[in-house]
Amino acid sequence: MPNTEQIRFQTDVCYIESQGILKTPESTLKLNLSEQYILSYLIDNYGNPVTKDELLKVGWPDRIVTEASLFQVIRALRVKLNEKKKGDVIETLPRVGYQIREFTRETINFQEEANLSPFKKIGKKTAIVSAIGLAAVGAGIGWMKYVPSHTPTNYIIEKDRIGSNDITIVTANADDLADLRSKVKELIKGQTKKYGKLVTQNERVYLLKTDEFYSAAWCAVDANDQCIKNTDFSYKIATDEWDKFANIVINNQKVYHETPVIQTEYAREPTAVVYTSYIDKSGIRSKVMHYFMTPTDNKGIFDYSLMSFIKDPDSGNFRALAISASKAYVENRESQFLQTIKIEPEMFHWAYQPSPDYDEKESLALKHTCHFECQSSDKRSYYNYVVYKQPNLLLMLNEFTGFFWNSTSQGDPSISYSDHFSDLVPDENKKNDK
């Protein structure tokens, strides 16, 4: 596992900035966001006095607060840093502000954490705490042991509320969690620096990192905390292309649903439509998937198929990529998410034709589709997870493709994808997301 840095203060308390935690041999303590921002800023400005006005802007980038809030954070940090006397770690400079005392930088290896007793790594109830493509995440970490691919994946899930935005980060390990936390913090700093404040407001945001890509999905929410129609969208980002996505977030640029021009002899109305944007070096920028879901005679089992299309850069039309058919089983088991859906592949067929316009080796869209081809040829099941739902809209998670929104039928509710789960998925959004 890669190394990370910790700051050791004279009180022998260590700060791991990438995780937002303070550690001693006896305990681990999570700092809230304002505490993280202020402590990190003092460290970054070691040797230089920092004014109260600077810390007020750093600690609360999305709102205006009084000095009383700053005094409260400084007081809390002194306690958490085990100051025996005032100023052991954070020195007060009268009529100026504050300054951090001497510290040392150390490198730690997460492999040491992996060698801890399994009773310390496994069996803790997964912590679900609250997290945009715009925030340093605070709250607890839940550890679950890795399980083979034929069973549902257990994730580390963290949530946070940044201003008016609800953000959720999902990863499979602590290193990826630390990476996303760091990137989210930079997004906040970047947008605040550009506009003087956090301009992304009232959004529900989800972020995922895997070995080969990042996934981001979000929507604008109304006064009832429901996603507003046609504001749901998602990105798949190659691991070396994050900066392009960061520019989209920092500049507050939005991508909404296209009106795809699809030519196919299959004219049946899909149960759900998925719109995905890609950021990689392939030339394939977007994909549309049509889902078809039909209940069988057995409750909780569905005929489940999809057709996928990629956008032609010249004509703007969407050309066929692949078609597949499966059986979907709604599993009645305890889950980290609203529901677990087991998919058993039955048939897969490529419709894609090579094109000089695309660099296929760089394409996440093709890599993801190849996963499903392999699953189908090996008859191996895989899992989708219902992360969020409201009428006519579901957010799903797949370990191969990341997050994707299912925009379901606005007409006959009998063919609405989300309605198939109305009696099977408890409507626990408020309980899980708050």
C-alpha cells in the first residue's frame, strides 16, 4: 500500500491530513471540517503568523461566521491536541492571530494497518457518515473485510454535508478514501479561490474510486431534498484525467441530459435510460443505455436487458455498442445500500465497429462493456446496488462501471423501473442520507 504523511506535534499527537484524523497510541479522533481546514492551514503556514480573518475564510468557506466560531474551534483543537498548557501546539499572537509550534513530518505505511488483528479490521459496523464533488469529508470510517467477487462487495462509505450539499464517498479501501478526500478538499479550495465562495449549492453528490477510474454522480435538489428532473448526470473519469474533471467542478459547469438521436430497429420504449459522460483519451465522450426490465412469474425476479450506444463525434448520432440479456434477482438481505440486485447474465452481443476516431485502448466505455462480456461468457453473476431512489429516478452502483442514474418512465407507472422496487426497497433515503 502507498505511504502517506503524518504530522507529529510536541504533545505526541499525530495528524494524518489525508484522513482528517488525530492519532495517539491509545485512540483515533476524527476532526470536523472546520477543524481540519484550520489545522491544515496553520501547518501549511508554519513559521508565519496567520490572522483571524484568514482563518475565518479558511474554516468556513461557504458561509460567514463570527470570531466566536473561530475561538471555539481553536479551543477544541487545543483539547484534542493534548495541550498541557495553552500554546504548546497552537500559539496565540496577541492582536495578530495564531501560529503553529514546531512539528515533525513522518511517513507511515498503511500496510501496518493491514497487519493489525483482524478483530480490529473486521466486524465493525460500517460507518455511514455524510459527503460533493466538492468537499473534504468528515466522519467515521467503517471497515469490512474483502469478499470474493461472487458475493456483494462491502465498501467504506462516508458522508458529509458541505454548506447545502450532501456528499457521499464510496471506496473499497482506506487509500482510495484518503485520495478522494484530498481531491475533494482541492475542489473546494479551487472553487472558493475562483469565486470567493462555494458556488455549488443544493446538490446531492456521490463519488467513487476504483483501480481504473473515478466515478461521480450528482443532481440538484429541491426544497424537499428530491432530485430535480433532468439534473441527474454522471461522469466516468480515467485515473490520469482527474484534472479535467476538477476544472468542470471548479468552474461550476453542468452537463445535462442530451436528446440522443438513436437509429435502431428496436423501437420499444425502454423502462429506464442512463446518460453517462466520459473523460479519457479515447474520443468517446458519452454513452446512452436503454434498460428493459420485465417482471417474471416469480416475485423479485426480472427479465433484465440493456442496449448501449456511444456518440459519434462527427454526426452527433448515437451508434450501437452492445446488447445483453440477464435475469435480475432482488435479494432480501441486509445491505449497505437500499437494496442489492444480483444479475445473472444470459446473453451478450457486440454491435460496436472499430473506428479511427477512437482510441479503444483508452476507452472506459469499452472497458466497462468488456467486463459484461466476460461476465456473460463465464456465466458469472455480478451485483448492482440501489443507492438512492425517488419516483422515476434511481441511483445505482456497479463495481465495474461506477455510479449511474436510471431515469425511468414518466408515463405508465406499471413500466417504471423504480416502481418495480417500491414494495421491495424501503424508502429510507432520509434515514440513510442524513
